Amino acid sequence: MSDSRRRILEMLAEKRISVDEAERLLAVLQADEGKEQRESREKKGSPKYLRVEVKPNPDNLEEVPGKVNIRVPMSLLRAGMKLAAVIPPGVYNQVDAALKEKGIEMDLRNIKPENIEELILALNDLEIDVEDGKQTIHVYAE
């Protein structure tokens, strides 16, 4: 809880402000916090890396062999998109079929190089955390 939020609740508990006044102050505070988060994301700009970390749970070090820390440059994604543009049309069906065999439903024809910047900006908001008791997996853009 933020200091401002705590002070508002303390003033309410001390009956220095009414419930209505506390609600209005909390609403303003929440709007300001949302604005700060949006501005922070906008200042960050385009992420430079896609990061994947796997950390074993300290209690299960025998079951999970070690730590993984992968940092993939976004420039590699951009280059991959450019390379995908030179794939011969007949190969798309083969690649889509191979992906489908692996359980990935995808049509490579729908991925356009001009959309890559939008995709990379959307990765700014990506954060995935998975804990299964044996390890923790964290995927995010930085």
C-alpha cells in the first residue's frame, strides 16, 4: 500500500475526512498511479531483449539440474521477419504443416514484416511467471 493511500485511510479512521472525501481522494490517487504507469511504459520505448529465466526451487536442486538465463535481442526477431519475407510461397505450406504437427496453429502468410514493430511494442507489456514447485519460469521484455 502506498504512503498516500495509507494517509488517506488514517485520516478517515481519525474522522478528519468523510467517507465520500476519502473515496474521491482514493479515486484521484488511483488515476494518478495509472497515468504514471502509462508514462513509464511510454518512456521505456521499444524493448531491446526478450528474456527467459528458469530458476530451480532451492528445495528441489536434485530434480532440476540448473538455472537458465536466455536474452534474445529484438533485432534477431526483426531479422527473422525479414528472412521470412524471402521464403518461397510453396514452402509456407510445408512450414505451416510442420508447425501444426507440433501443435502450433499458424499461417505464416499472415505475418507481415511491417507489423513487427507493433508486435515488439506489445511485448513491452508481456510478463509471464510460472511456478510449479520445482522451478520458477519468468518470461518478459526488457
